[in-house]
Amino acid sequence: METTSKDGFRWVRVGEEPHTRSDGTPTTLGVWQADCKQCGKPFTIKTPAAVTWHGESGTFATRHCEEHRLKRDRNDMHAFRSSLASFKPEAAQA
Ligand SMILES: [Zn+2]
């Protein structure tokens, strides 16, 4: 499974992992891998396992490895939310 944003950034679902919620109940997270927009280094993000494309979780606003994340993602989040406003899920899965 994979999803690509309107501006061409791609995430690939690489697996799932068990997770315990803050209230103690077990759940499963989906693990997605992408390449840092700045240096190209692969990094992973985690979403609820039911998430199948980037419009379902704000976590996909992450476009950078841990090293570059803190400096860049505040601006990226704003651009990402703006791009989602006119985006249709059907197109993303085609
Ligand atoms: Zn990086």
C-alpha cells in the first residue's frame, strides 16, 4: 500500500506494529516510510492501522527525517492542510 500527496511526496506502508493506548487498551499502528524531503534519508511515521491514505491523518504532514523535522515541519504543516482543502480521496487511490 502506498499514498502520494498532490505535490508528489510518497509514503509506503511498510508494516504494522502493536501499540498500547494511553488508557491501556491495545491497538495496532500502521508504519509508513518516506524519504526526507531535504536529505533523502528514509524515515517512518505511524498512524492508526485503519488509515489507508494521507488525507486520513495529519501525521502525513511529516516530510522530513528526525534531523530535519524540527526546523521544517511547522511551515510544511500549513501548506499540507491548504492542499488538502481541495483534494479528493478518490483521486488519491486511483
Ligand atoms: Zn533529512
